[in-house]
Amino acid sequence: MSGPNPVEVQDASLAYRLSHNRAGTLKEFAIRLVKRQVQYERLWAVKGVSFSVPRGEVFSIIGPNGAGKSTLMKMIARVLPPTAGRIVVRGSVSPMIELGAGFNPELTGYENIVLYGTLLGRDPSYMRGRAPAIAEWAELTDFLDVPIRSYSSGMLARLGFAVATDVKPEVLLVDEVLSVGDEAFQRTSKLRIEEMIADGTSVVFVSHNLGTVKEVASRVMWLDHGVAKMVGKPAEVVKAYQGSV
Amino acid sequence: MTTVSPNYYDSDQARRPLVSELANLWGYRGLLRLLVVRDLTVRYKRSTLGVWWTLLNPLLTMSVMWVVFGNFFRFETEVPYVVYLLSGILLVTYFSQAVISAGSSIVNSSSVLSKVYVPPEVFAFSAALAAAANFLISLVPLLIIQLVMGVGIPWTIVLLPIPLVAMLALVAGLGLLVASAAVYFFDVLDLTGVLIQLIGYLTPTFYPLSIIPPEFLPLIYGNPLYSYLLVFRGFVYEGVFAPWWAFVVMVGTAIIVLVLGVWVFSRSWKNLVVLL
């Protein structure tokens, strides 16, 4: 447990730009520009948040809906560059934020394994080699040559999880996905994540399930309106958060 | 060997756009290849006409124009009119197809780009590459017509990669500029279509330069696409090198537009991604 922290978030902020009467077309925009009606308002989804996650730690983020939890996760996943502040992530990242983002319903399970894995930054030829093992783990071997538009949502979630966790990452970002699939799958997926943590993977975990948070997290951050209200031991932060609701 | 996503991310580094973006893209070359292949197979495998569609489309356009301008107007060109016409149509089709598909690629991939980190330029470049591949395939009927019409195929054909790659840089750069604007305003793509048509008409694809009144010639010489066409026609059937200034304009615009496109796009990505 040494070396620099895999995840460092320093005073990071993210602003969405809301324009009142947003001009959807260039024509409209030009007209409004002439009329001097172009106004923008910044909505700070995340504001001045700082924390770091050491190796092998499970860092959990809790807070009400719209607190900026998912935005913060996407910032760590590099999808949203911070408007201000700095984010450093050392090592590979498996984002389990929106599992199966990039799945194409017309392509087969096999083709989607290769495509999704490649979108996650892995090599296509490596993914081709791994596809059978991934399908087996997701219990989808029999459906590998079927377009995934005929998959059930549980099957899709299993496939997404299996691809995302096929390679042991240094940082795992989890957004409530532990709750996908049936009970048996939930057990195996939880086991797989626990193995990774034991192996030194750091986890950033967003959840509404305070029971799970208290059970698995090493530290918890309470986020409200984009601001970190409290960071500390799970029991204390969860208690304070529950007291506020 | 497992290549997992780039192993170090520092949001501060993203402020050196060109260097870090290009290094980053290299790490995603596998995805680039995959997207190009997917684009082509979707087009060819899953339509009944398949690859013939790519060939049929410019040939049909050519037939109509050949009847109108070759027979009614009787345009005089140094080579058989069909060869002159088709070579022009193919190059301009490559240009317009590539700019439109690269320009719409970012908006079309928004579901991926707003959820997974992928260098967004990959989608624009793959669209441009797929258009280049289509262009290469559509050269086949042109070469056949050249043989049939007794024009032959000059040795300079081996130099075709030069205008092809220059055009690729031009359309990728333009595509990125259009793509950034298209995220803000969805009518940008329609507007681009109109502008491209205008540029197409200012390029001597179906008319010889000799019919243009001298006072309008600057319009055509001022159109960079004319230089690309001069180089392309020189290599594909004339067997000559276009005048030196055409090469200068071609290479110059290709480099400037590509650098500008990548720079503007990576600078504005931060503002674009929150709108996707």
C-alpha cells in the first residue's frame, strides 16, 4: 500500500452551461444574437470537490438525487473534463457507470464484446481471443451469435459487467451496478469485485443503499448540490446524512 | 497482450491539445480500424446491392450529366467527356461524403461519447477513412472506362495516394470543424450540405474551364478543391504533374485545415461534451 494514490481529485468543478431559451439552430442563434438575447447561466453540478483514493480502498459517494454523484464519476472516468480544478488517475480504469454504453443492438453478442472492449481501450484482437471466456462467465455462450436486440435487460447487464471486469483495472468505478441480474449473478459479480479489491484495485462506488455502503466502504463522501458536505468514516458520514434527510 | 486504456490521466495535460491528442489517438488505432471496417461492412454486407451501390451511384449521376452536358451542350474536353466527367464527380463525391459523415459523426456517437471515454476524434477520422475507402472502390469503374475509351492508365496512377491522403487530411479537418458546430446547432449540417454543393459547382467537374467567362475564373482558381482535382486528373488519366501551385495549394490547405480542425475541436471539446 504505497506509491501515489490512483485517484486524485483536486478542487474539481464542473459547470453545465444552461442557456435560457436555448437556440437549437444556427439561424435562431443569429437572430437572437442580433436582438442581444443570448444569455448563458452556469449550473455547477460539481463544485470544488477534493479527495483521493489510495490503492485497494473502497471510496463511496452518497447523497440525494441530483447531488452530482454521477457527474463526478464521469469526471473521474475522463468522460467530462473538469471546468476547473484537476483530476489525476494513475492506472487503467474500468468504468461501470453506464454498463454497455456503446452496445449496438444490431450486432451479435460476439461483435458487441469486441466493440465494447475496444471502446474501453482494449485491443480488438485481444478482445476476439477473450470473447468465448467472457461469454461463458456471463452465461451467454449459447447466445453469442444472436443480435443483442433479442437479449433481455438482465442478459445485457451481465454482458456489460463481464466485459468491463474482464481485465483487472487499477481503478474501478461502480454506479449501483452491483444490483443487476438475479441473486446468483449478484453473488458472482460481488465476488469478482472483492477479488479485485483484495488484489489492490481501488474502487469509487456510488450508491443509495446505505447498508451496502457501511458494509463495503473504507471512506465515504456525502455530496450535496455538487459540494462535499462531509468526508470520513462510513458510520459517521452515513449517520450525519441520515440525520439530514 | 492486454492493452488497457491509457494508463495515466491528468486533466491538466489535456491543455496541450495537439501533442496529447495525437499520442492518445495512436493508442486507439485498434478502435479506428474496427469502426472503419464496421462502417464498410454495414454498407456492403447488409444491403442487397452491396458494393455495387457505391459504384452505381456515381455512375448514374454521370449518365444523367453525360446525356445533358455531353450531348445537349456538347462540352469539348481534351479527353473523352465521360472520363473528364466521372473523374470530377468521384473526387467531389469523396469530398462531400466525407465532410458530411465526419461532421455528423460526433453528434451520432453522442450516446457513447457521453458515457465512455474515447478520444472523440476517432469517430470523425473513421468516417473520413471510410469515405476514402469508398472513393478507392469507386475508382474501378473510372479505370475501366478509361481503358474502354482508349485513354489508358498512365504510370502516374501509382502517385494517387498523394491527392488521396491530402484530401483525407482536408476532410478530416473540415469534418472536425463542422462537428464542433453541429453539437451547438443542429442545422449546421444542412447548411454544410448547401455550402458543399456550392463548392462542388465551383469545381470544374462537368464543365470545361474554357466555357467560363474570364471575370469568373478567380472564383474557380480561388477554390482549393480545384487544385485537388487538377492533381487528381493529372495522375489518374493525363499522366502529368499538375502545375506546381496546385500542389502547393493542395498540401498547404490539407495541413492547415487538419491542424486547425484538431486544434479547434480539442479546445472546444470541454464545452461540447456537456451538451451531448
